[in-house]
Amino acid sequence: MQNNQTSQEIIKDPTPLQETWYNLKKNKGAMVGMTIILIFIFMAIFAPLISPFDPLAQIIEDRKTPMFTNGHVFGTDDLGRDMLSRLIYGARISMAIGVISVGISLVFGILIGVTSAYFGGIYDKIVMRIIDIMLAFPYILLTIVIVSVLGPSLMNAMVAIGISQIPRYARVVRASVLAEKEADYVLAERALGAGNFELMFLTILPNCLSPTIVQATLGVGEAILSSAGLSFLGLGAQPPTPEWGLMIASSKEFITNAWWIVTLPGIAILLAVLGFNLFGDGLRDILDPKMRN
């Protein structure tokens, strides 16, 4: 018997990634933040191609040239260095600082949070008391103390920021693992003979990543801001590195007669932090079931 049933279009359920992207596109704030982030990432990757001048080249006769003068779109600083080129290369440094700092804190925070919640007992109490002590210090003060011990440099600033942010990731991951470790699917995996490593990192952790991803996105913006603050204090990047915070620190006395030298790096910091905050808030609204419409 011939099958005369008309063919119907098979509609597949969207994958979690497709659903996240669909919801993300509906969040205007998140899309604005993502656009800002992508622009800075583009600048960081293609800095040698799009930069009109060498960011370290000094043209003494062009010192403190105003904007849109002599081919310098954003003017020059007190040493005749092109501001636009320095801002573009500063994006490369700031993006690297944010990613590396958050990467350090994320790896150690996840490791500490997962093991502490999973094993519990005296180990959990000791680890959490150490975390509480670190949280008792103001974040920026703890960062300054660490970088002072390690020595002022860009790499040490990234390490200091990463160490200072470990407690917040550890607390977030620990809370999520505590809520998941007694779930039925975990008990079923344990009954099937899964080991501790498999249960912690392959079974429980993937279901606890949503709040961690949101925290990490917001943490990148905070790391950029913290690095700029350290450089402003002379504890981060050192001259002549084109880092935004250092650019502000080295030219703050020119704010009255060459405002663009101080203002433009500040605007770059503002936009970068704003982009990550908007994107992080959008991810929180999408990934947190309580925040969904």
C-alpha cells in the first residue's frame, strides 16, 4: 500500500546554545555590550594593521598637538606620541589583562569551590575560613598588597588581580555545587561507579557554570579597571607601555591645557568596563531562570 501521507517539516528543538543566542539578541543592553567588546577585541587583534603610527615613536615638534591636526586624529601627548595609536595598543594590553586575570582566578576558584563543596568536613571549613579572611580585605587593598610584594610590573599586576578575585569565584562555585551534589543524577552516577574526579568535574561542574560565566564576564571589566588603577599608582604597567591607566597617570598635569591626553584614555576605560558590565548583566538575565520573562 502506497503511503500517501504528506511530508511534514520536522521542527527540531533548539540547542541550549541556540536558545541562549536567541534570547541574547532580544536583550538590547547585552547586544550593545557585546558590540563594544567586539570592537575592542578587533582593535587588540589588528592593532599593528589599523594603528596609524608607532605608539612609542616620539615626535618632539608635534608635542601636545590638538585633535585632527597634522594627521593625528586624537592628537598627541606631551612627548609627541600619537594618541589614537596608543589607545589602540592599550586595548590589546587591557584585553589581555582582563582575560589572563580572570583566567587565573577562574581556574583556582573553580578548583577550590568544587573540592570544598564536594568533600566538605574539616577541609571545607579550613578553606572557607581562608576565603573569608581574603574577603575581609577591601579588594583593591588586597591587590595593592600582593603586587607590592611581587614587585611593580604588568605581569605581577595581572597575577595580583587574579589572586584577589579567587574568593568570589570559589564562593559562587561552592554554592552551586552544594545545591547539585545530592541531586538524583549525581546519585545515579555514583551508583554506577563513577569516581570522585568524574563526579566533580564531568557530572556536577557543567551544571554549575551559568553563574560562574556571568561572574567571569563582569570580572573582566573589573580587572581592566583595577589594572588601570594599579598603573595609575605606579604598581602596574611601566613607561613607555601604552596602558590606559598609565597614560592618565603620566599626563594628569596637562588636564587644563591638553585635556585630550587625559580624557581619551579615561573614556576608553569607561567604554571597556561598560561593555563587559552590560554583556554580563544580559547573560545573567538569560542564564538565570529566575530572571527570565
